[in-house]
Amino acid sequence: MSNRLFAASLVFVLGSANAMAPEKVASRAGDSTRATSSGSPHAQLMRFLMQPVEDPNRLQGYRIAILAGDGVDGFDLDVPRRFLAERGAMVHVVVPRPAKDFQAAGSETAGEPEMEITVLEPSGEEHTTSFDQFVDQVQPCEYDLVYLPGNLTFLDRVAEQMSIAFLQQAVAEGMPIFGMGNATLVLFNAGLIDSRTARADQITVSLVSPANGRAIYTGRDAFDMPALMDALIIALRSRAFQQ
């Protein structure tokens, strides 16, 4: 994420917090998972975004797949990608192959598929970013954890099916799954969480670990990012210990 785009995201978060409706402020202030003795959710997020990298090798050897697609939320994609990579993790952005690529596969005029996706920033700015692999080119077993950023558009049917198959296989292999915002809808469509958890506007929990033993964690919005990244690191280390 460039400094310019990161600054834009930061300004948006600040502006969103200041413009929040009174009833929303009251809801957050009363939520013990978001307002703690260490400060308000807004203050916690600012500390998280501005913290220095104390140990660039802290996550060395860990492998994270970020399952994204066109219309991905720029904050949800770039902040975790930078946070994890700066601490030594191998981070791959993997993307479902668009239906048009399958349709063109048998065509003599088919060229190399485009390796870029559209990113929508919280500031309203739109740009493209490169990704590492298509989902059908990788296996969940190549990674230690899967993270799903929120998405401001909808994936086509083929792409959705590919994402769901990847997630279902990852869960079957005991892999932790993390989702932000409306990524919970993908987890719901995959049959991995229930309808109550899948509601992105629910103000009941910020991190979910279903009782069925599946290590699935969800965050509602940017204010949950610090807690989500803390839980992600713990999940990585627990998985490495179990292996």
C-alpha cells in the first residue's frame, strides 16, 4: 500500500469515527470487545496503524493466503498484507479466476490472464493491484492460515464456487480462517458459519470461534482490525505448535 493511499485510508477512518451517528457511538462504547481500559476503539486502531515494526522476523516461516477478488476493500486488503509481510510472513493474495478466463481457455486468441484486481479504497478512490496466484493454482495445505478481506462488490458465480471450495478444503484440513466485514457472507455460503454470525451489521461479537471446533474468526469493520490481527498471530503460533 502506498503512503498516499494509506494516508487516505487513515483520513477516512478518522472521518468515519468523527461522523458516526450518536446511537452508533453509544453501541460501540458499551461493547466490551471494542472499548477497553486501554482506550476507545478509535484510539486502539490509531495505535495499531502507527506502531513500529519491532521484530521483522516475528512471523518468519508462516504462510498466509489472502483470498480476495475484484472490488476488495482496500483497507481490509492492504493493512493486513503490509502488517504481516513487514513481520516476515509470506503473504500471497489469491484470486478466483473470472468466468471469462474459462470461456477463453479454448480460444486460439486467448492471451495471458490479467493478474490484477480492482481495489476500492475507503476514501472512494479506485485503483488496481497485482495478485500472486489464481485459487485453482494453489492448495490450502500450502498455507498456515486464510484471511478474507471485505468486498464492496459481488463475485460472479464461478468465482464464488471456487472460493467456497478452497475455504471448505482449508477448514477440513483444520486451518484457521479469518474474515472481515461482509466476507462473513462467503463463509456462510460455504456452510462454515450460521446466519446470525454472517450478518455483517451484527453488534454482538467481533471475534467468533464456533463451538464445532472450527477456528473461524470474524471482524465487523476497521475498528476490529487490531483484535483480529492479535488473534491471527495467536492462531498461527498455535497451529505451528500443534504441527
